[in-house]
Amino acid sequence: MNRISRISILALAISLATSAQAQEQLEDDVIVVTAQRDNETEVVNGGSAGVLGDKPAEGLPFAIRSYDESLILNQQPRSLGDVLENDPTIRTTYGFGNASEQFVIRGFTLFGDDVGLNGLYGITPRQLVAPELFESVQVLNGASAFLNGAAPGGSGLGGSVNLQLKRAGNADLNRVTVSASANSHFGGSFDVARRFGENGEWGVRLNAAYRDGETSIDREDRRTQVVGGAIDYNNGPLRAALDLAFQNMRIDALRPKVTVGSATIPAVPDGDANYAQDFTYTEMRDVFGTLGIEYDLAENALAYFRAGARDGREEGIYGGITVLDAETGAANGTALFVPRTDNNEAVEAGIRAKLGEAITHEFNFGGNASWQVNRNAYDFRYGPGFAGYATNIYDTPQVDLPSSTLVGGDLVDPFPIARTRLWSAFASDTIGVMEERLQVTAGLRLQSINMKSYSYFGGELTTEYDESAVTPVIGVVLKPFDGLSLYGNRIEALQQGPTAPLDLALVSNPGEALAPRKSLQYEVGGKLALGSVFVGLGAYRLERPGEGVLADGSFGYLGDQRHQGIEFTINGDLTPSLRLIGGAALTDAELVSGNDVPGVPEYTANADVEWDLGFVPGMTITARAVHTGPQWVDAANTLELDSWTRIDLGARYVFVAGEAPVTLRLSVDNIVNEKYWASAFDAFSAALLQGTPRTFKASISAEF
């Protein structure tokens, strides 16, 4: 072989090697770009509108949006409240003494008990919800009793939240994630999905997560275990899905809310300070699931059925703390032991049909029902004479668990304390004219609430009410041109009455359930799509009877509350590499006395930005600002919290390992370690929830 031939062969080999290397690099670049796009945090402008079905936001006379599972994966939230922090119209607080998340929407509370699951009430785990199980968190602002029926816990007047469990998509999925956060909280998860059958009609998805360790709050330890599975079928006119899930959560030494028993508000302790006692804990176990079936009766009509059930068990020693001297932090502490079980079932069925051409009618007929049995007991551990124990929020001593003062119910095997049965029938017609640029929805729901309360001392029936009411709705949507939607609604609601707290120190009638109450909402607004940016603006007025502590010390209705405000939301791609989720809300919530409702901020605002760095392939920078305005602490409006702002920063980076995309995520919540009282919202007393300190989070996910 001559020298020229050898050079030619060598050049050919180099050319082939270079070409192969370039092809491999091109394939890696495609994987990185695809994975980075799939990781984009997204808000879907639409969601489940209850009996009206899944609808885009612009077609509804209500404000609705959905946060998808990419947000959950990217932000590594530890609870549903962390997810809803992204919504500028919602703020999160806790219930009395424990980690029972409550959400403040339009100045009204939404209990964790009243968060929907696949469109059904009473099936979601109460108190705390682990977000890893869900592919969508859907928020609807305003009264929604016609759309979903009355919430069994009696809350949700200002808005509703519906969770959609994960199901298999069109593409196979294999994802493994390992995570860590301060102080020493570690976890891992996996998520697998497949479709089977000749046309992919069968889908299976299985996901699980485990997290455990100390949080960024000193001595506060959280453990979470979840497993979810779904089987769905989609072929021809029939669609069906079975979703099953398990959740077990335990929190030790939860930093409690602080009741203000002094004439001034105490200074905020250090961000990681924990004034809880080591004997406090909460443990919750839930098994729950739903079955959904849809059948196309014709091209323009379908029948649907869904059912769900939940078995919940929980117990805990909850800590209460009341500051007596704001300057020194001296306080009185108490403890309360509560075992509880819940057995809930829910069903819904209906027919939806669309008729007409020049003038269209979309009819909805159906009904739903739910049954709930709550068994619980209590043990006030206040020590001799209900005295409690001495403590301090700035320098907290650890004490022994106080002795029992008063026991209600059977602590070993609690008997029923409340039985609730709700049923309703509904009918509506959405009329569309001018090629459906004008749509008018009118509907009626006959709602019935039956509630039985039983004595903790013997189990005999103490109160019962069986109330029914017809609650109408009328909504209008006008689309003057493509991209713009104007809307208005008038809606009434019947709610189960609230229950007095289980604390003799707060009320003289602990555990008593009040009669149902009706409310009325008016709302107008508009939605505008500018390319891939979606903007919403709405104004509302809500009225309903308000609850609280009466002059005689009992828990009851105080008179009508009036809430009104303006909400602005925006989300979408400002540029191909820059995304925004944000907005603001102004809220004027007024008690019957004319004073402002405590715990309701005058204004709130959020801005969540993601930027894909084009000059560093695979790199995305994230930033979030959460701002909450002033809020009154007490009903007399003598104590007020300052406004606060929290800044979160983060980044994620996608690279290729073999042929698998790998995503590294790093974020810091409250990066300046701002100390602040986050919320003063409490139905029973002037109580403060301290904001979370600086928290580092990191995770690595691989898909293969």
C-alpha cells in the first residue's frame, strides 16, 4: 500500500470518527433540549369545573387554573401548602396546635378536609397532603357549590382546590429521584408508566416516595411515605380509571402556632427556633382511591359515574402555646391528645349532552352524595387546675408531658362523634349563540345536609339537623374577539355549619356543630390570551354569616361577613426562554362589626420566573418572590402584623448520562433568612404562624 492510500484511509477513518462523534453530540443535544422543555414549570389555564366537565379557562364564567406535576418535581414541596404558595390569591396557615394545613382564599378558609380528589369531596387525606402523588393541582376562585356540591367540612366558600392523581400518559416513563434538604431531610422516589394493548388502550402508572429527617426548623422531624397506582382504559366509547393510594405522615416536635395573650405582638424568634415540646407529634395514615367511568351515549352525549372512599387514622399530642409577656417571651403551654378515625364514601353520576347548531345547548343532569363518619376522643393534658406549664418562645425549656385534666370519649377505641350525609341533585343548561361567542349558563342544585353530633361522654345523640336548600347559579361568558373572554357570575351556596374547637379555654361549647349557612357571590372579570401569555382579572363580592366566640363565651354565628376584592393573575412564556407565573390580589374582608377580618392580608403578590440560559445548554435559573401585606391579628383590630416578602432562588441543569437525561436541581427558599410572622388567620383566637427559615433543597432525577 502506497503512502497516498494510507493517508486516504486514515483521513476516511478520522472523518468517520468525527462524523460519529458529531452525530452522538447531536443526539445528546436533542435529549438535553427535550428534557429541559419537559421540565418547564407550567400553569394550565383550565381544569375540572365539576359538573360542567373539563373546560379551558376562557370558556368558563369562573377563574380557574392548574399547576402541573413539573412544578412539583422542580420545587420539591413537602406539602400541598408549598405548592399553593405559587398562587398569588392563596395563603396557607395551620389549624389549632397541629399541622393541619388550611388555605385562605378570598379571606375564607379552605380546610384540608374539603380539598377535592378527582372531583370528589371527602376522599383526600385531611390535615396534610403529600404532593408527589398528583399530576395536577387545580384552583378555582370563588364559591363553587353548584359545580362541586357543598364541601362536607363546611369550608371552601372563597375557592376550591381539586387534585388529580397521576395516570399513564402517551409515552413510557421511568424516573428515579433522590433528594435532600436542610437540616438533614433525605428522600427518594420512583415513577413508572406504561401503555399496553393493540392501540394503547390500557394504561398503568405506579409511583412512590419516601422522605425523612429533620427540617430547617430545629428539632422538627418529618417523615412521609406515599404509594400511588392507577389503571386506566380508553377504547371506543368507554373510558374508565381506578386510582388507589396510600399516605403515611408523621411529624415530631412541630413548631406550633403562637396565641397572643399579651397587649402587643411578640418579636419574631430566630428563623430556625422551635418552641415545641419534644413530646408533641402527629401521625396520619390514609388509604384512599377513586373509580371513574365515562361512556359516550352518542357523539354529543356522555354518561359518567365516579365513586371514592377513604379510610383515615390519626393520633397526636398537639401543643398549644400562649405568650403572656411579649417582651420576654414568657408563655403558658398546654397539650392535647387526640386519636381519630375517618371513614368516608362519595359517589357522583350524571349525563352531559350538547345539542343545536346556530343556538347550542349543553345540558347537565345528575346528582352526588357523600357519607362521613368521624370517631375521635380527646385528653386535655393541662395539668392540675388547667394550669398548663411555663415556657418561653425565645428560650424554650423541655418539660414532662402534663397530667390529664379532662378526657372526652374513648381514647383506646373512639366511638362516633359526628355522622354527616350530604346529597344533591343538579341541572344546568349552557346556551351558546353567535358561534358560542356568547354563552349563558343557568343551573340549580338542590342541596341537602344531614348532620348528627354525639356526646363525648356516653356517645348519645346530642344534636341533629337536616337542612335543604336550592342554590342557583347564573354565569355569562362573552368573547368579543379571539383571545379575549369577559365573564360574570352570581352563585349561592349552602354550607355545613362550622364546629366549635375542642378547647374549653377558648369556648364553652367545645365540639358543638352549628347549623348550615347560606352565602351569595357576585363576580365579574376578563381573561386575555396574548400569544402564550394568559392574563386574568376579576372583581368579586361575597357575603355569608360569620362565626366566632360570642359574648357568653360560646361558639356561634356573629352576623354577616362581607368580603370583596380584585384578583390579577398572569402566566406563560414572555420569550421562548423566559417564563412567568405571577399576580396579585387585593382583599377587603369585613366583620359584621365593621372591623376587618383578622388574618386576611390587605394584599398579596407573587412572581415566579424561569430563565433558560441559552449560553449554557441545559441550565435554567429560577427565582420567586412571595409578598404578603399587613393583616390584623385580632377581631378588635388593635394588633397588626407587618407585611413580609420572601425571596427564593434556584437552578436546574440537564445533562446526558449514557442515553438518559439527568436533571440536577438546587434551590434556596427564603434566601435572606427573613424572620416573619406569616399568618394570623385563626377561627378561634389571635394566633400567629411563623414563616419557614432559609431552607436548602437539592435533588437529582434520571429518566431512562
